[in-house]
Amino acid sequence: MTDPRPVISAIRDGRGLDGPGAALIAQGLADGSVSDAQAGAFAMAVLTKGVGPAGRVALTRAMRDSGHVLQWDLSGPVVDKHSTGGIGDTVSLVLAPLLAARGGFVPMISGRGLGHTGGTLDKLEAIPGYLCDQPEDAFRRIVRQVGCAIVSATGDVAPADRRLYAIRDESGTVESIDLITASILSKKLAAGLDALVLDVKAGSGAILKKADSAGRLAQALVETANGAGCPTTALITDMDQPLARSAGNALEVREAIRTLQGAPGALRELTLALAAECLSLAGQPTDGLEAVLDGGAAAEVFGRMVAAMGGPRDLMERPEAHLPRAPVIRPVPTPEGQVGRIDVTALGHAVLALGGGRVRAGEAIDHGVGLDGLVKLGEPVGPDRPLAMVHAADELGAEVAIAAVQAAYTLGEGTPGPLIRDRITG
């Protein structure tokens, strides 16, 4: 069968999607034999009728197999994590070297930010010389020698998803759980993983703000990944306040380095929880993870990864000598009180307005700007305790960001919820 129309009609009529139909669609998306009109009709049929758990597995596998799928022969498990994105979410920069220091191998294929949440690659590109675009032979060598490498996707990783992703935006089908699931997992599973942990955010700074929506996505992701042969669990985590105290690329790298050197905080707590999930799924012991952070083993791996990817060899010893810094740094004043509520998405938009993110793909960003010292829920503020410090390119940008941060915070009674709201095992 080479005509995609019967496949589209079957979904439209509620008869679902089988393996051969999914393979036909995915291959046609990758090689162009499925037209834009047919791709849009396919996406709309999936949005309105759904394809069910079996159809999600079939589509995920087919989109994964539309391009190159990595295979590994290493001395430990190949593991990774995926986050749905949030403010101050710098977990990848701590988790990958932590897992590598415990004998895992982490071939992390990541993306750049678009909209109010930052991208892992943007953070790493704040490090001078760090080259995210690595050929496969270099990627494999770094993973084998260092234990982890965080890189951008090559053109032959899940090409069906790259095309369908653009079609979803144009056809108004972005919110389909089936299509979101296949999109996320096809790229992750193309890395040839033995285990995957998912961090699904819920709250005011998340893509999915409501807990029930985040729960449905987490359940679909876990069921589909396990159905496709990759042991997977998910944590639903809080995004009603920033995860870390920094938002902005170089500022988040600094905070990740401090965490790798033993600093406490929610970033450390969540990284340890996700690491334990990953190791458990891969059949590895989970004890002693805190000692790996506190003893410097994970920090040493991160430094070696940065150097192998083209960055400075002494980043961990001298981060301030290498990371960009904004020329204007101003406090965000506030009356005395306590933080009762945070519009976390608004904080992300403040970083965007400073030039620290992008609205359209391909836009240049300023790696030095952003926010740090962000106050969290329930914490006291006042003349001696500003809401945050703004790092800006100029005085006008600083004034605009100060007003945006002030508007994002509401003073009053506030108690933070649990960092980890739920655990989904399938």
C-alpha cells in the first residue's frame, strides 16, 4: 500500500492506526511522498479521533525508524531523560554527568528553546567554544570516553517528526496527546536507550498548567515508551515556581556548576530523584548518588564533557573567566511581605524580553542576560531582600524587566507544594 488516504480515512472513521499504516505515513513524511495536505489531514484526524495506545506505539516506532537509530556496545546502560520544559530547569546539565559518574552512558539529544521555556542547547552554547552540532563519530567517541554528551539532533534523526512538527503548528493540531507523545519519544528512542525517565511539569510555568493534563501526557508517554520496548517512568513535578533560582542561559550554567559542586536546592533534589529513577529502570543500584555530587565525581565528568565538546578545559575552576555577563545588573525592589503566588510563565517572558530567548526559530539570543536570586513561594521579601536581580544589556531593558518581574509576583500567604507531585509507572 502506497496511498496514505486509506490510512487517514481509517483514523477519521475511528478505526485507529496499525503498524503498516503508521510506517507508510512516517516514511511518506520523511521522503515527501505524503503531501502537506495529506499530512495536515492525518494530524487533524489524529487530533479529533485519536489512535489509542496501540496506535501511539505504532506511530512512535514508525517515526523513530524513519531515520537513523543509534546502536551501542558499551560497558554500562544507555540512559536519558526528557523534560517538558520549565523556568530554571537546568537538570540536564547536572543529571547527565551524574549518571555518567555512576557508570551509565548518556547520549542526550536536546533542543533549543522556543517561547518562554529555555533550551538545553542554548544554555550550553553560553559556554565559549561548546559545539552542540557534532558528527556522529565524534558524538559516539565522546559518549564512550566521557560517559555523556549533550548534542543537537542531526538531520537523519526522526525526519518524519521534523516535518510533522511543522505541519502540526500550521494545522492547529499541536495539542494532540497522541502526536505530542510520538514526537517526543521518536527522537528520544532514536538514541538507542536502555531506559528513559520523563520529567513532566505542571503549574503556572509549564506548557501543561493543569495537573490532570500533565497526568494524561505522562501516562501516555510512559505507556507508549514501554510499549515500544524502552523501560520508562515519569515524575510529574512542580512548576508553580522556578525550579532553580536563575533563569537565563549563562546564569543557569553557573547555578548548574554550583549544584555539581554540592550546593543545595530544588535543582539538586529533583536531579537526584530523576537519577535514581533512571538507574533503577536500568537495573543499577541507586544508593550513594549524593556522595557522587558532593565528592566532585559528577563535576569532573561535566568538565571533561565541556572540554571534549570544544569548551574551556578549566570551566569548573574558573566559570567567571569564561561565561558571559550582562553589563547592567539591577535589583527588583518590593515592599516587605511574603511571596504568595508566582506567574512563572511571566518570568520566562521577562527573560525573552531581555533577549535571553527566541520567539521564532533561528533568532539570535543574548546568553548573558536573565534573572537570578529568584525568590520562591513562602519566602520573605522587602527592602533588603529583592524579588530577583535583573541582568540586562542596557538600562532600558533592565527597567522593563524589573516591572515584568514585579508584576509576576503576588505578595500574601503562600506555601509551596511538593516538588514531585506524582510518579507514573505505566
